[in-house]
Amino acid sequence: MEEIRRAVRAALEEDVGPGDVTSLAVVPPAIRARAVVRARESLVVAGLAFAREAFRQQSRLVRIECRVRDGQKVPAGTVLLEVYGPARALLRAERVALNFLQRLSGIATLTARFVEAVRGTGARILDTRKTTPGWRRFEKYAVVCGGGHNHRFGLHDMVLIKDNHLQALAGARPNPIAVAVARARRRWPGLEIEVEADTLEQVDQAVAAGADRILLDNMSLTELRRAVRRVAGRARTEASGGIHLGNVRAVAETGVDDISVGALTHSAPAVDIGLDFVGR
């Protein structure tokens, strides 16, 4: 919760600055108002705690009632929050509250579309590290709200041996993958090890080296099916690269365990959510 408070505080300082000059000039301090935060399109909710915190930081007199929960799919027109309190406080918090809600609900909504697209195949939808700087935990939380799963949170919680690591070991014997996995296993025995494979030969090498997971990078559907057969359950398989809603079902039907989608966090559009005063 403290992480949310800090993020909201920073956003309010950025937005309000030394004061909301419009509200200070136009709205008398004694005015109270009631407002609703409403979904203007069908969406999956995420980020309610951020919105609540934005209003609370502007005034302890603000009353907040949540009408839905994070992870809930709602139709257009649904009231997400009702707030009542000093009108100036509501106006200062409005944009920050909406920014968090629209961004995080956008991620949850896009994730839910991918999850629905692969339903029944057994494949999981994973996020990546392609997140907004400083927002990774928030955006990965939104992925979970949409029914997706989190891949590693950073460079510290899983070994992922990628092409540049292997290039740095070019010429190693018996092959760079075997050397990299052995070194990683010795140094970090408690961590999962994943190897990025661009070719079926690298898939075989990763299996032989004892990798826990194999990332099948930018492979065709035919290559994915062959890779899954060659791995034969000895490691988890993850398809990655060029995944979109138009092809994710076909990718899932190759038999891969996981599908990682960078677009969940780097390209999710904000959803349409608005705040309207409805009386005093």
C-alpha cells in the first residue's frame, strides 16, 4: 500500500503543483459535491486502490464508495466509484484518479481479450518486462486482474539466457547454451533457468542442458509444433515474438505451455472512464 501512496503522491504533485488555479478562482471552499466515476465502454477493472488514494490524499473529508472490484468485467455505463466531499478536493484528484484507472484497466482489458482468445487450449498468457518505468508492479498487477500471469519481475528473480548472452559465449564448448546453463545452475541453484532458442538445434541443446523453461523466439507455427514435440514435457515451452490477437489462438494450438505478449503492457490503449458531478 505504501508503494501506491508514493506513486499517487508523486502524480498529484506533478499535476496540482502549487495549486489548482481554476478551482481556487471559481469554486468557493465551502462547496461540497457528489461525483460518480463511470465506465464509458466495456472493460475489466484495475486500479481502484489508486483512485481511492488520490481522493483521500486531497481531503480526509472525502467519502468513497466502490461499486465494483478489481478484475471485474463491467459493461459501459457501470458506476465504478462514488465520491462525496469538498468540490475543490474532488477536482484536484480527478485527473490523477482517472489516469491510474484508465491505464491499468486498459491493460487488464487487453489481457482479458488474449486470455479469452486462448481459452480451452491450456496455454497461459504471460506479460514481459516491457513496462512503463516505475510502474512495473502496478502494470503486472493489472495483467493478473485480466486473467494473465506474471513472467519474471526483473533481472533478479529468474535466469533468462538470451541471444546476447549466448553471443558473448560464442565458441564455448560443447556449446554456449550448455555452458551458460551450467554456470547459472552453479551460481543460482534456487532460481528457474530459461533459455531463449531461435532454432530447433538450440531447443535440443537447452533440453540437454537441463533448462527449466525454453523461450521459442519468433518461430513459425510449424517450428513451434516441432519444438513442443522435441521438448516432450521435459521443460516448459514459451512462445514469444510477433504475438497478437489475430494469431494467438493458432500459437496456443501448437501445444506451447505459455505465450508471452509484450503488447499487454507496452501497447494497451487506455480505456474510457469519466468522472461527473451529479449533485451536492
